[in-house]
Amino acid sequence: MSPVPTSWRLRAAAALMVAVAAAGLASCHRQTSPVEVANLNFTLKDMNGHDVRLSDLKGKAILVNFWSTTCGPCQLETPELVDLAAKYKDRGLAVVGISIDDTPADIRTFANQYKVTYPLLVGADRDEVTQAFGLGDAIPMSVFITTKGTVLGRVEGLATQSWYERQIQALF
């Protein structure tokens, strides 16, 4: 029996990875009750050491993204979030990234590398914040908050940009 060519094995492995990722995307979206009120009563430091009060975002549509500089899916997602933040800024969308375990210096390096224009906050050792937003075991995780301050839903892991756009449009 002749061995399977390496190119075929690579294609089969890639197809399997796509199938697994697609199955993961289908199961990672988690809608919440529209009566869940978002807790924005936190002040976090941004990557430059300035205080950012999440309560200042009340009345805006908000996308809060929990992430880490070493998270591969977070790195893949960041350019899409940058694009979405720019696209919906004039409609009042506030995108906020909360790093769960990075130093301010690491966050600044990441922000420069990925040209992040939305606020990136230091969330390391802030378990009360991650618990308030319902962070589970997976990052990236995004929380969608309506202009009325209620949680529309959450997504753990990656989602398509079109899925994000539908969620964002539902926030207004």
C-alpha cells in the first residue's frame, strides 16, 4: 500500500480543523434574558494608566470584549473588532477590550501591532469584573449591551464579522 501524499494529509487536516471550528461557532453563541442589567459600576486602568469608568458608557450601545495578548483567537478577532468599532462609532457604539492577564506594557505593544483604536483596559486580578460580565472559561468572550443597559447576549470564542454586525445592529 502506498503512503498518502503529505499534501493530501495537510488538506484533510485543514478540512477537519474547519469542520471543528464551524461546529464550535455554532455552539458558542449564548443569548441571555433581555432583563439582565449590565453592571457597569467598575473603574479600570487603561493601558496608559488612566482611569476609565465603565459607567460613563451608560446610554451607549456597548461591546465589551475579554481577551489576552497571547490568545490566538483573540489575535484573529482583533482586526475585525477594530473595523467594527470604526464602522459603528458614529452610531454611538462603544467597543471596550478588557485584557484578563496582561501588563499595561504588553497591552500597548499589542495595541500598536494591531492598530487598536478602542480603549484597552487592564483586567488582570479583577475577578469581580469578569464575574459581573459572566466570563466563563473561554476567551475571547464578548458581551453586547443595549443602549438601555441590558445584556443582549454573549459569545465565547470566534464569530463571523456578519454575526457581530447583526448583534451590534440589534443594540440600537
